[in-house]
Amino acid sequence: MKLLHTADWHLGQSFHGQERHVEHRAFLDWLLGTLVERQPDALLIAGDIFDVVNPSLRAQELLYDFIVAAHAALPALEIVMIAGNHDSGSRIELPAPLMKSLRTHALGRVHWLDDGRLDSDHLLVPLHDAGGALKAWCLALPFLRPAEVTGGEIDDYRDGIARVHGELISAAEARRQPGQALVAMSHAHLQGAAVSEASERPIVIGGEESVSATLFPESIAYVALGHLHRPQQVGEPRIRYSGSPLPLDFSESHYPHQVIEFTLDGEALGGIETLPIPRHVALQRVGPGSLEEVEQALETLETDAALPDATMPRERWPWLEIRVDLDAPRPDLRARIETALDGKPLRLLRIHSRYPNASSQDDADASVDLDSLTPQEIFGRTWQARYGDAPPEEVMTDFASLLQQVQDAESQQENDVENKA
């Protein structure tokens, strides 16, 4: 049995104010072609399908157009997708009854039975081979929010996560027949995994969002993970992040972007192959350096043939980030850079000014672009400016908890609107 693993599409992402619809469409066209070429039995999408809980209509069209096209091209293909921390779980599940006719399973939230047990049937998805034989079970674990897994006798978030994993794995092991494999799909931050510099939102609170890979026993043939954008294995070859299909920040421009193809041999993992995703739009960084050095580097780009053909459609031109070191503010900074870019097939996305020789924190803060800071970093800087010291660890933990509550409330508000509609 052959399966493809992908995650972290972030459809509808605003890239420093610019939409990336063309890039996401190109990726999905490539993925559809890859499915037709490789003929897998199932496609696993491990969360963060959308970039925000209330995605645009265009972002939703991208997803559903892809699912319809995949079913038309491969009627036997089964698709399983889970909600990530960027997604609204209820929104992901809302069209689930319709998508079942397209052999697509959409899991957004965990559900509990009246007696307090996990509704394991909701999260266990049977997977079939091309001949229709049941060959595997997918344990589809959407992002687990604290409010969903704590309460009653379980007050600790990690204990709640462990309980969900334990009950679901026990149910899967009892359900499967000899020769049937178990495949887990989860949207989580595993301990020991490498995090991106700037683009990944902390999932919950401090270190509490990281969970142990020991939650996935040896009986699980493969663990398909989402959330971290850098493709990687965690401890064992069977436990993997596929990574994001596009670089979601300039700090990710050097990552390999891929989907993972793996095969199952009975109950065991067979082979694993990574399939590289073509880069439809390049990310170009210039700097850091003085303004004069940046201007010279922009000239060198053209002479080194590092730029695409100017006849290429503008929507395919590389995104450009300029990093420039200044001794003092330069009112003519943007004008000079735009002059240096005149006639070049580049789309200036961001100018990041730094003041390496700044003598005070105020001067250093003046150089920071808010887009480059997380809410925790903004809060920490504000606290330090007001009280003179970095905020204590317990204060940062409380802030992270409040931030998560706001994000959950935003998701719940969206769900309430959908239910009223």
C-alpha cells in the first residue's frame, strides 16, 4: 500500500501583505500531477490547511477544487486531513458529510462520549488499497486544544494529550485485523524537533506544547506530522514532519520542500521516498550591508544572471527582502532602493533596517519591523521598556495562556457564526 504525506499548506497566507494564491495554485497543480503519476492509495494532510481560522473564499476554493479534481482523476484515492492550530476545527469538519462522497475524511476536533470516553470511532479512518481491501487504519489526531483534553479528573494539558493518544491507540489496536497497519497523523510539536526561525506560531504555552515521541509506540508503522515547517524525522525514520510546501518566511528559503511517499508492507513500514516540490516563486534576500553595499549587490544580481527573464509574468517574479544596516534613519531609503530596482524583475516585499551601532535599547527598537516579532516578543519588549528587566517566566506563561485563549475564542466565534448560518 502506498501513501503520500503532506502538511502545513497555509492556504490564504498573507506574505507581508501580499497574497500567494498563484504559488499555492501551482503547488496543488503539481501535487495533483504527482498523485496521477505515483498512484498512491491515500493522501494524508497533517493540518494547518489554512493560514487563519477564517480563511478567504479564494483559499477555500483552492482546497475544495483540489479535492474535486483529485477524486475525478483518481476515484479510488482516499484523502484524510486534520485541523492544525491555525485552522478552525469546526470549519474543517463542516463539509465532512459532503466530502465523504469524494472519499475524503475531514477531522477537526476530538469528541467525547456521554460516559467520558474518547469517541475513537470518529478519529479512526479505514484505508483501502486499489483493490478495495482494508489494509490500514489512520489514527487522525487534529490539533488538541487545552479546553478539549482537560477537565474532570484531567487538569494537566500533557496528561490530557497522553490520555487521548492512549485511548485512540488502544482502540485502533483492538480494531485492526492481522496484517493491517496503523498509521498515526498528528499536528503537534514533538520534543527534539527543529523549529523555524520566524514563521511558526507557538502552539500552546511555553514548553507545554512539546510532546514526547514515546506517545507513538512501535505498533504505529508511520507517524505523519504537521506543524513544523522544516522537513525532518524525529528520532526514528518512521516519525516524520513532511514540512511546508512553500517557504512561509524568508528564514525558510533554504529549506527543502517536499512531500513524503511511504509504503506499507503488511503491518510494517516498507520504503520511504521524498519527492521535491518545485519552487514556483523564488525568495531573494539581499544584505545585510550598508545602503551602498545593498545597491551594489542589486547591480550584481543582474550581472550574475541571478534574475529571471524580464518577460516572465510578474506573478512569477521573486519576492525580495532587503536587509540594510544604517547609522541613522534615512528618509530616502526606500526611494534609493526602488531606483536600484528599476527595470529588474523583482517584487520588493520588505525592507528590514538595522542599527548595529545603536547605543540604546530605544534606538535598537526603532529598527524593528513589527511583522518580524511574535506577540510574545512584543510583550517582552514592552515589559522590559516599562520595568527595566525581562518579564519573569511565570508572567510569560500567563501571557501565552491568555494569547491561546484569544486565539481559541476567535475560532469559537467563527464556529458560532457558522452554526447560526
